Amino acid sequence: MQIPTLETSRLRLLPPSSECAAAYERFYTDESASKAYGGPISPGAAWSRLASDLGSWYLQGFGVWAVQRKLEQDIVGTCGFWQGKGWPRELTWWLLPEVRGQGLAKEASLAAVNHAYSMFGWAEVQTYMNDENEAARSLVLALGGVKLGRQGFPDGNHRDLFRIPPPTAP
């Protein structure tokens, strides 16, 4: 399978690779950065997350991309789609703390959502987050997210489920 590369004005969304290992380790071993993603976890578990993210493309035909800033040529996070067994498919992302607040998550998410509708042919893109994750909720609303309802998840928690509409041309 060939994983596509997406480009925006400031970013490249690249296939996950071993070049992402340092960013994964920095993110997932940082308690405050990764708390909404089950962290902190060990460096070995962070490596396993990277392997899982790459494997998703081959098992499911979709996954997350590594987010690279074009000018700096550095990996600063991920954005794309995740679906664990028994879970709904979701738009997901994470960024290293030092690059948050620059609009990168929104820029990457718009590219991923556009790709899902235009290239994957999906009828709908959904996402959800834990109730206390206000940053994620704000981004979803900035993406035009519409609350579909509240539902239970395999981990026993209930979350709001949102539909993200196709991006509109500027």
C-alpha cells in the first residue's frame, strides 16, 4: 500500500516512519502532553504506538500521518484517523506542546478531512473526545463540527460524538 503525502501551506502530512520515533517518545512520555491519549507511557510503549499507527494503514486502509513543518523539517505531531476494535472511526491528532496554539492542528485536520471526503470517498467524518478535553472540543467546533449525540464507548466512558463536514473552499 502507498500511503499518500498531503501538503498544506505550512505542513506536510507524511506516512509514519522510524523518523517519527523521537517525537512519539517526547509526546507520549510527557504526562501533561499525553494525558488525553492514555499517557504517560514508556518509551517502548511509545514505539509500539508508532508501529500501530503505521500498521493501521495496512490493516484498515487509513491511519494517521506524521505532521512535519515544511520550513523546519521537523515532526511535531500526528493527524488523521484511528479506529480501535469496537470503536467508531475518528479524526484524531496530537501536537508537541511547544507548537500548540499556532493553528497547526486545524490546518492538518482540514487536510485530513478533505482527503477523507475527496479521496477515501467517506460519507462522513466523525470525532469525539473526553469531556474534559476542552482544547479538542474547541478545535472540533472550529472545524464546523456538529454534535450528533452522546454515546457509550468500549472503555465504559460516554462521550459526545461530532460530525466534521467537508471543508469549504476559501
